[in-house]
Amino acid sequence: MSRKSIERILAVLSLCILIAAWVAGGVRSDEAGLERIKNISADIEGVKQVRPSVYEGHRTGEPDDKLYIGLAEHPSYGGPLQVAVVVNRDEIIERVALVQSTDTSTYITRVLGDGVLDAFLGASSSNLPHVDAVSGATLSSNAMRKGVEKAVDYIRGSAVEESTVQLSNEEMSKAALSTLFFLLAFVISSHFFKWNKKYARLGLLGVCTIVLGFMYGAQFSLASLVLFLSGLWTKGMASYTALICLVLALVIFLATRKNLYCAMLCPFGGVQEGLGRITGCSAPKKTEWMKWTARGFTLFAMSAAVYFRNPSDAQFEPFGMAFSFIGSTAIFALTVLIVVTSLVIKRPWCTLLCPIGSLFEYLTFMRTWLVPSKKRKAEQ
């Protein structure tokens, strides 16, 4: 069997694995709803749904001690964030738990560590306390607070307006500026651009590194792709900028066969290229084992994230640590390693590890196979 045939089989198999993970994840999500409610506390048993978003149970060993559980969600940075609230017969909040979230785990840990949910414990459901947002994780903390308020209203039988997050002027500006950057990249890459393409590319890459990276933190990642594929974005998000960048990058690539994002717009690519120019290092030759290792890891991360319906499970890139200093110890170590290696190897992350690079390689292969160019058709 030829190498090309093997690659085609693996390409189709990868697509089948992702589809199977997506379907299985949907089935799991439907079946796991009640289980998540039951797992809120070991002190609750006999849980049953009494009306939409409201469940009734009783304290373990005390059938007459009724407890009421409200389940509600509110759009956060990466999609819907879901919380559960347990209220006793005296309308006192006994427990508040985060049931599901698509936000980066580091932000969630910060919010929970600052006691945003704990602040509601012991409060009367008719008089909720005012809880301030957490600096640096405003969207996540506000989503938790709004979710608790909705859950309590569900339990009390109050009418709840299913509102969506209104995008701020800042978010609208981010989206517009990101679109402008893609337009500039398209113009620079076209044959209509008569000026020096090399310096124009470097200039645009530098601006995007500062604006999309350090100022906005809007670089899309594998988690953005999973968020798009899972459809969670349809339930509302507080920021669509990274998703817009992903869609624009894919549309331009499919229309022109040009990966303009990686070449001209990627903020982390700009950081690596800037460091590499200090020492004048060159890119290593990408061997077969390097390519397939990156592809295999990308497929595994995407499949797991799609199955569990949690895009943050696929996020192992060092972007958050590089631009916002947000991330785990492992991500910090990876970021330091990439920064140091960038002085020796040109764009080491892009060349060896980047899952977005693997995505574009896959799309290139599938397009070349299924939609051959006119030149290749003539040769055939």
C-alpha cells in the first residue's frame, strides 16, 4: 500500500473518530444531566424533576426534610456556564455548585478560590447578597452570579427572562479590528499589493502580536475549534472575537489555499519570530514522526473535548500564559521552554507542536485530494 493511500485512510479515519465522539458526546450529555444533579451532594437522595430546571429531593435518611435544586446557565466567555443551587424548606441556600463550564479552568479556579459561590451559602433565597466580580475573571464570575440568581428564581417560581449577553462596545471593536487585520493580510498577499511584501508582513505581524495578543488576548486555539464544532457558541458567549478569527482564517484558507493567519496574524507566532530574529536562527526540518505526533495529539485532544462537551479540555497551548500570565504550572513550564527554544529554532511551537498547524495540514491534504487544482487535473 502506498504512502498516499495510508494517509487517505488515516484522514478519513480521523474524521470518523471526531464524528463518533461528537455523537457519543451528545448522547452522554443528555443522559448525564440528572446524574450531575444527583452528584451535587452525598446528603441528597430521591432526586426527581418537578418542573423545568427545578428538582426535588430530600436529605439522606430524612424523607420529610425536603430540598429543592435549581439548575440554570448563563453565557460566559467561552459559552454557557451552568450552576446548581440547593435550597431547604426555610428558603435558605445550603449549597451552590458549578455543574458545567466551557471556560478555561484557570479562570474558574480563580473565581471559585475567591469565594464567589460560597458568598451565597446561608443566605435567604428571597434576599441574595451582592457579590462583586473577580478582577481578571470578570466574565466568568458574572456568569456564576447570574446563574445563581436564575436558579433561585426557578425554585421560587419566578418568571426568568432568558437574556443573552449584550456585547460591549469593546467587544464589537475587537471583532471589527480583527476583521480589518484579516482584510489587510489578504491585500498584502495579493498581486495587487505593489509595495514590499516582506516588511508589510512583518509590520502587520508585529501589530497583531501587540493588539490581538497582549491587549485583547484574542488568539484562537484548539479550544475555539472545539467550541465551534460542538455548537455551544449558539447558546451565547460574552466574547466572539477568537471565534471570528477562527472562522475568517478557515474561510480565507478554503477560498485561496493561503494560511494567512499563521503567516501574518498569529500573535504567538509573532513572539517566536521576533525572538528568532535576535539570533538569526532557522527552522528545523519537520520529520514524519514530528508531524504525526502533533497530529495524533491534536486528534486525541479534540475527540476528548468534543465528547465531554468541554472546549477547555483541548486547550494545551501556551497562549494564555504568554500574553495574560494565566495558566497552570505545566503551561508555564511549556511557555518558558518555547520562549527559550525560539532563540535557537525559528518558530519551534509552530513547526513542531501547534495543533492549528495540524488542522491546516489536514485541510490542505483533504482539499488537494478531493478538489485537485487545474494543473493537477491536466496532469492526470
